[in-house]
Amino acid sequence: MREFAKSLREHGWEVDYRKMADAPSWLDALNDHLQYGPDELLVMEPNNWSQHEKLNSMAASGIPVRVTPTCQFVTPREEFFRFGKGKKRLLMEAHYRQARQKLGILMRDDGEPEGGAWNYDAENRKTVRDWKKDGAPQPPAAITSRRGQSLILAEVISEVNRWFPDDVGRAEDCWLPTTRDGALEALRQFVEKRLPLFGDYQDLMLQDSQTMFHSLIAAPLNLGLLLPMECVAAAERAYKSGHAPLAAVEGFVRQIIGWREFVNGVYWLKMPDYLQSNGLGATRKLPAFFYSGETDMNCLSCVIREVKDTAYNHHIQRLMILGNFLLLAGISPQEAHDWFLEMYIDAHEWVMAANVLGMALHADGGFMATKPYAGSAAYISKMGNYCSGCNFDPNKKSGPGACPFNLLYWDFYDRHADRFASNPRTSMMVSAWRKRPEAERETIRREAAKFLAGLT
Ligand SMILES: Cc1cc2nc3c(=O)[nH]c(=O)nc-3n(C[C@H](O)[C@H](O)[C@H](O)COP(=O)(O)OP(=O)(O)OC[C@H]3O[C@@H](n4cnc5c(N)ncnc54)[C@H](O)[C@@H]3O)c2cc1C
Ligand code: SF4
């Protein structure tokens, strides 16, 4: 914000910018600003519900407010409402195809998708074994401290330390671009150095390579330093020039105009009740190790320590390690949502709500995901390299040393068997569980209950 105010001033604008010491919240700043008696407040559509409500109440109290469409998304809210209104569940794929057609991205002249397919997911799921066979490619370092890069950053680091001395993380380690030029450079580096292998290793989780080939552009995008279509256009150019393969570029485009727009649409469609969703009745408290990383489960420990240090994990770490554990352990979705909001540099309510409550925790009753993203140690050991450094055994289903993900996975399907037996995408899990000998099921129930009782 300070860099933005500076650049506006450099372009000749008069800027009334309040620092935190003067106005602790945006609303305080706005109220202070009203002393100038503006003819009208011209505001871009806010991204979060509470700001939207506040602006409505200001308008109702006679303050002239004019809202303009947002430039941070390409699907207008009204259009998404038409797409989703009245439906029992929504499919991201349907939204994505519509968006590609409407925007003409990776489309051929005959109206068919480039390459003849909409989706290259199957090519974008290389495992640890595949990665090793490929010669274990490593991306260039993407997270490096920007300390010392600008006076504004130095000033903000010292204020953050003064105002929030006990919060998670170290402001000195800030690696984010904070200016428009910095954000464009981060995008350029991604397209040049990581996009070509983005697709191949999109789902891979490595404890010695935190970011893999991901873009790290969520924070600048969510802050408005980058615009979605310029990211998509940069990737499409890389495909057309032969720099990056179609599967990688399609995978990236799918994230931006597919998932990002979709979760935003779901948020506006479902708010304000969505935040209270708890379709699976999960009430357990968030374990304290989510703040310390001190747990014998190596995958969780590594990923939590990484987010503490950098405020970043990539998508599969968020979904299939953190979200998966919270889902299987029956942690309260609201506690989980608050934790994610606290820990990530790209966190905003509009994007967390559907990702945490809908996608990761299935708390919206399957509105936006046809089945829960539940996985046992088999998934984590295939797609990650955490298990070799762990005290638990990913191949053991029960007994001493059995991986807790295995116990919790089957216990989850036991607890929710009736609900998931009638879902064609999960009924096989339930019947596999039900076919097991009763003594084996009882052992898993007992060991899972003991593990859960030990979570504090
Ligand atoms: C439990 C959970 C919590 C999440 N919380 C956030 C959050 O607070 N803020 C956030 O921006 N994303 C969130 N995501 C989505 C996604 O994990 C992050 O956008 C991504 O990991 C950011 O890293 P990246 O920029 O390297 O992304 P890449 O993997 O390089 O993807 C490119 C871009 O696509 C967009 N994108 C991809 N997937 C999603 C998605 N599911 N929802 C929205 N945008 C997506 C992002 O803008 C991202 O920068 C969350 C996902 C889960 C499962
Ligand atoms: S054995 Fe289980 S807890 Fe340990 S790293 Fe593997 S999946 Fe995680």
C-alpha cells in the first residue's frame, strides 16, 4: 500500500494515505477521510463480504458510494450467479470450459480446445519415482529475502516487528514483490524458469524443495499487483513460442481462470452462511503442533515449519497434507479456516472459504467437490519424499509404528460410512472397509481413537 501510494503520487495524484498508527483499520481510515466531504466515494468492488456490507451500510446512511467492477477477476459476479444459482452442486470443469471459450484462451479457430483436449491433468501428476527417473530436476531458488531492497520495506519490517512482536514468522524474511515492477519480474521469472516443468511436477511434494516449479504469484495477484489475464497471456505466449509445453500451460491457465475464479464465485454465491459450514459435524480443536511444527509425523512437521518460515506452501501440501489431516482428524472447520487465514501470505477470506471449508474439509456437504480429498499414507508416500525421514511406517495399517494417516483414513470412512456409501465416487471405499474382518476394523477404530485422544 505504501509503495502504491508512492507510485500514485509520482503520477501526480493527491493521496490521502493513513498508516496503521493513524488509523488501525480501513474503516477508521475511510471515516477519517470523510472529513474532506467528498462528493462521492468511488470504490472498486471489494473482495470480502464484510467490506461489501460496510459499503452498503454507508450508502444506506446517505454517503454517496459508486462501485465499479473489479479488475482482479475476469468472471463478473453476476455471470457466476447465473451459472451457479439454484444448483445443488457446482463443477469447476464446467465453469472453466465456459471461461476458456468466452475468453478465447488456448482455443483453436474451429472452436475446439488447443491440442484437442480440455484437460491434461493425467500428464501433470508425476510421482517421486517419475521425478527421480527424469534426473530429479530442481527449480532455481524462488524464495529469497528482499530485505534491504527499499526504504519502504525496511520501514514496514520495523513497524511489523513493533506492532506484532509475538506473531508467527519473521518480517525480515519477506520475499514478496511489493511493487508492480517487482511483481511483473516475478511473473517473468516463473514463465522463463519454472513454467516448462510446472505441469509435470504440479502435484509433487519434496521436503528439500519447498516451491518446486510453482509460480508463487498468488499474493501479488490477490493484492492487485498482477492481473489474471496478463498472467494467462504470458503463459499462452510461452506455449506459442515453443518455450513451454501445452500440458504445463493448460495446467497453469486452469489454476487462474478455472480454480481461482471458481472459488471466488462460490464465495459470493454462498456468503454469508458459508463460513459456518460444518457438514461433517467436525468439532475437535486444532492441535497445538499446527503452530510449532513439533510432531513426529514428518510430512506435517516439514510443511508446518515451512509455512512458519515463509508463509507459503504449494497447493498439494495445503490440500493433501494439512487439509487431509484436518479432515480425517475431524478438526472444526472454523478453527482450521482461522489457522489458514493466519499463516499464509496470500490468505484472504474470499479465497480461503471455498478452499478450506469446501475443497479441503468437505464442510459444505460436497457443494464444490464431488468427493472428499481424503488420502492415506499411500498417496503421501507416492507423491512426496517425507516418509523416509519419518518415525511412522507408511505401509503399516495398524499396530506399533503404523502411520496415523492410515488409521485416520479408515476411521474417517467408518465414521461417515452411511453418508459416503451412497456417493458413487466414495462407495468403493466404504464397501472395502465393510468387507474387512470385524476384529481388524475394531483394532483400527481403537488405535485411531487413542491417537485422536492424544491430540492436544
Ligand atoms: C486449504 C487450502 C487453502 C488455500 N488458501 C489459499 C489462499 O489463502 N490464497 C490463495 O490465493 N490460494 C489459496 N489456496 C489455493 C492454492 O493452494 C494457492 O493459490 C497456491 O498454492 C498458491 O501458490 P502459487 O502461487 O505458487 O500457485 P500455483 O500452483 O503456481 O498456481 C497458480 C495460481 O493459480 C491460482 N490458484 C491455483 N489454485 C487455486 C485455488 N484452489 N484457489 C484459488 N486460486 C488458485 C493462484 O492464484 C495461484 O497463484 C488454498 C488451497 C487450499 C487447498
Ligand atoms: S509415514 Fe505417515 S506421517 Fe510419516 S511422513 Fe509418511 S504419511 Fe506422513
